[in-house]
Amino acid sequence: MRPKGLLITIDGPAGAGKSTIAKKLAAQLGYLYLDTGAMYRSVALAAKRKGIPLENEEALEQLAREINLELKASSNGVWVFLEGKDVSRDIRTPEIDHLSSVVAQVPGVRTALSTKQKEIGKKGGVVAEGRDMGSFVFPDADIKFFLTASPEVRAKRRLFQLEKQGLRVDYQKILEEILARDERDQKRKIAPLIIPKGAVVIDTSNKKPEEVLEIILRQIKEKFYV
């Protein structure tokens, strides 16, 4: 165990419940919630605002290296600040969701952001959530989890999330986007979406967040006697 607490990773595809569980787990343990998806979304948002074409990988890599990005703990998980301005809501739109999955395919972007992530996680006391946390960024994490769920369930969750934000969206379109994103994530050349070695796999399709959290906490207690 690290001096200031465990390094815990939670990976999985879009809509599996990673963010919800990671936030709850971090709050329960008093740890930092490392929302890596927000980092990629922020790069995508910045690229859009600066008019950087997604085909210009060199410019995207430079943007990812130089971007002024801050994650601050909040009662709801994390506030995201881009160049000093709160973009927590701006990065959660369907458009940025799509753009971020494209940006995440760029090797230089992943390298730049994983460097920032490793710096945050090395001291421990962190719940790192994403798609390559336990497999690529933190292969030596103290304990790893991989959450999954059927595409249909994940699409319904995303639909509900967007409707709560007041956005009008189509279920079939969301399902198609999730399937397309799964394919991109699994086939990308750098750090593809896989089940990390030694990870505890949890299917959340028919489980409430509280049930998933209970399973995770039990696994942590059994391994570390905390």
C-alpha cells in the first residue's frame, strides 16, 4: 500500500457506470477522483474552440501538452477548469463525447495526458477512472476493477443522463454511437480498451450503483484488511 493511500483503477466502456461508482468510491474513502475522461473531453473542447482539425495530430498533441487543465474536487465528484474557466457542463454534450473519442485515438495526446495522470496518481489516495487506467497508465495499481454492461443498458443510461440535462436525443442514435465508440476504443493502436491483468470484472447491467459500490468495497477490504 502507498504511504498516503491506495491507487485504485476503474476501467470499462462508455456507460458502464465508471464515473458514478468512481465518484462514490472516492467520497467513501476520502480519495481524489481522477476523471481521465474529462481530460480528453477538455482537449476535444479546446480543439473545437481553437478550430484545430481532428486530422492534425501534431497540433492536437501540442495542445494536450500545453493545455491549462485543472480538476478540482466537488461535492458531485469533480469540477473541470480549462484555461481557468469552468467547463464542467460544456464537456458533457453528445458532440464533445464524439470528438473526445476521436481525439483519444491520437498517440501523442494519450502520451501527454497519461504523463499528467501518472503525476497525479503516483502518491496514492486516488480512484482513477477511464478506459486504460489499469492496463496502460497504472499497470501497477494496488487494485483494479473493470465495469461492463450490455450496449442497450449503456445506451439507456446515456439517454437518461442527457435528458436530465435538458437535451433532446434519440435512443437508437445513442446506441449506434456507443457501439461505434466501443469499436474505436478496442481497435486503437495505443492503449486499447481491454480488461487489465488481474482486474475484478463486474457486470453492472442489472445492478444498482450501491450494489456495485458494495462489491468493490468488499474486494478492497478483503485484499487490504481496511
